[in-house]
Amino acid sequence: MTVSHHGDRSSTWISVTAALIFVLCALGGPILELFLVDRVQAECLGDLSSEEKFADLIWLVKRVAVFGALAIVWPVVAIVAGLVADRLRWGYFTPRGVVLAVLVLALVSVAFAIRHDIGTVECP
């Protein structure tokens, strides 16, 4: 009797990809957003007063919370979707394909969040 270890490799790959999604959402999103939004604000508004900088700090804390939520939700979705695809084996829906699709959705959601925030910067 032979035991297939295909499921073990697939589960490991899903876990590694979920960790990658977490890092991209939790670290990459806020860092990229801070850089881009700060640059747009500097071009539109010039130097900010101390009160405006404090308001920006509060805004940044809220955005880190949003990206933190994305960083928790998307890896969980990736793990669940990957494990379901691994168990059910629906033709073209391989676990890697499903997890990569979730990775793309996570990156798109981060990009939309950043784009939304850049769009809300008001230029006089």
C-alpha cells in the first residue's frame, strides 16, 4: 500500500502562498500607500502644518487597520479555497490555480484601496 504525499505538498504550497499574501497586504500595502499618498499630498498641498501632520497620522493608523483586515481575510480565503480545491479536484480548478487567483484578488483589492485613497486627496 502506497501513500500519496501530494496533499502534503499542496498544503505546504497553500500555506506559503497564504503567508505571502499576508506579508503583501500587511506590509506592502501600507508602505506603498504611505509613499504614494504622501507624494500626492506634497505636490498638491506643499508643506503641512503640525495639525495637518497629526491628522495624517490618525488617517495612517486607520489605513493600517484596513490593510491589517485585508491581511487577515485574504490568507484565510486562500487557505480555505485551496483546501477545498485540493479535496474536490474539479477539473481545471487545481489548488495552485485557486490560490493564485486569490492572490491576484488580494493584490487587486490592495491596489483599489490605494487608488481610492489617492483619489480622496483634495488639491486646491
